Amino acid sequence: MALEEFEKEEMSEREKGIIRMRTITNYSMGIFMIAVGFFFMFPTKYTQQYIDRYDPDIIKVFAVICWLYGLFRIYRGYKKNYFRS
């Protein structure tokens, strides 16, 4: 069976549910990771005392990594490329 034929096949209700759940999970985890990145890059007065214990450069690198990973999760949720090899 050619790849084009595989892509044209109808998905079962179970597969549609799995895709829907994974998409929601990817979007929510992406938003969460972006929020965590903002939390570390721009701390509030309540969290400043905890973040000041660590090296500021490492905290900024971690925040950027969180942003990149969050964007990747949102992209993966948008593409919905779950059952293709």
C-alpha cells in the first residue's frame, strides 16, 4: 500500500479521540512551559527570593529553553502528525 493511500484512509473514532486528546495535551503543555519561562525570566516580588539563590545566567538560559520547548509542543499540537511514520 502506498503512502498516499494510507493518508486517505478513514480513521476510527478511537484514533480521532486519541488525536484530539494528544492535541489538547500538547497545546496545554506548550502554554504551561511558556508560562514557566516567563516565571523564571521575569520573577515577581514573591518569587524573587527563591530565584536569587541561583546563577542569573543559568536561570535565563532555562527560561529560553522552556520557551523553545513550549513553542515546539504547540507546533506539534498544530501539525497533528501522530499516526504517520
